[in-house]
Amino acid sequence: MNLPSFDLSDKAALVTGASRGIGRAIAQALATHGARIGVHYLRHTAAAHQTLASLAGEGHVSLPADLTDPKATDELVRTAITELGGLDILINNAGIYEQLNVIKATPDQWHEHWERTLTINLLGPAQVTFAAAQHMIQHDGGHIVNISSRGAFRGEPSAVAYGASKAGLNAMTQSLAQALAPHDIFVSAVAPGFVETDMTVELLKGPAGEAVRRQSPLNRVALPEEVAQVVLFLVCGRADYMTGTIVDINGASYLRS
């Protein structure tokens, strides 16, 4: 049996939150295999330009947008389609992780915390996905991968809204996989545990770092490149029958049935 290659040279991909960390690694992996990349970012302009400069190949663009604004989100997708000459792959990576003590929080803090987290982590991806899907339906399908989290299953007692937002993202993934399959649009998710990024490096170097590493029997956390390789497999054409799947990438730190 001849399996499809990892050749993405005719593909255009939009990666949200691609200025750093997991998003940057995904953009780099897709570009290495030939895809044209839309590097989305919000505030980290210099980092986004560093990501852009690091990408193999040509035809990549940087795309600033505030995903809390539905109009800006729709414009992001339209611009990506125009600048990249289409849109075949969407990676919903942008998100926030904010901690809030449920015992000590005020009602206003609790409400604002939930509203901000759900808007960025769930409503934003929903809006981007809707706009991208309309294009893919008219242009021979595509692949959508949502970056979820181990916290959707294990729970996040210090970041309750974050865990709930990622659980919602998983449910959205599975529902859209069923809704969009007749249009050859394949929707999946990956759920990393702890990942070594510039946002976590200080924690990992500190006194809590060893306890975090011990969560996995491998005694380490994931690298962004390891997450990126799973995403690459999901969008390369070899794994289309995995649509609706949520792939754990947590080093056996949390096992679910």
C-alpha cells in the first residue's frame, strides 16, 4: 500500500498563536514540509517576526489579530486566504492559562476570569474554525487541529476556567468532525501535558520543576517539537480516519480510559 507523503508543498496553513512555543514549533514543522504559513499573533510582534524568519521555504506571512473580536477574527481568515492563496490547514493554538483561587476570588474576579478565558480559548477558536470551514467546504476540504490540554481530563483546580475551556474545545472538535466529514474536512485535537516553552522555563528551573517532571514516568516534560510532530501527522493525509480523535501527548502523566 502506498501511503501519502508528508509533502505539504501545495498547502496553506494558518497557525494561531504562532509567535512562540508550541505554535512556533508547529509553524516550523509545517513549513519544513512545504506548507505556506500564516503566522498569527496578537502582541508579540518581534517574536512573530522571529518565527516568520525561521520558517523554511517561501510565501509565509505574519497576521496580527485580536481573537476576542469576531470581526477581527473573520478578517484574519479572509486575509490569510488572500495572502496565502487559499487555506487548507487550520491550527487553533492561541490560548491563555490564568490561575485564580476559587476560595479567595471575588464575584467580579470570578466572572471576569471566566469571560476572558472562554472568549480566548473557546469562542475564538470557534469563530476562526467557522470562517475557515466555509472556505474549505467550497475548496475540496481541509484539516483542522485544535490544541487542547491534559487539564480538560485531569482537572485544573487552580485554573478552573482553563480546564473547562479545553473540555469545551474537545467537544467542539468531536462535534465538528461529524458535521464536516461529508465535506472532507478532518477535525482533531491534541492534548499536551506540561510542555517546555519560554513561558514555563522559569518554573521548570525553579524548586517546583522537579515535581512537574516527576508527573511523567519519563521524568521530563514534552518539547514543543514533539507536539508539532503529532500535529504534522494529523494534517499530512495519512491520518484522515482519525477525525474526531483527541490525542494525548503527556508522557503517561495522566491516563484516561
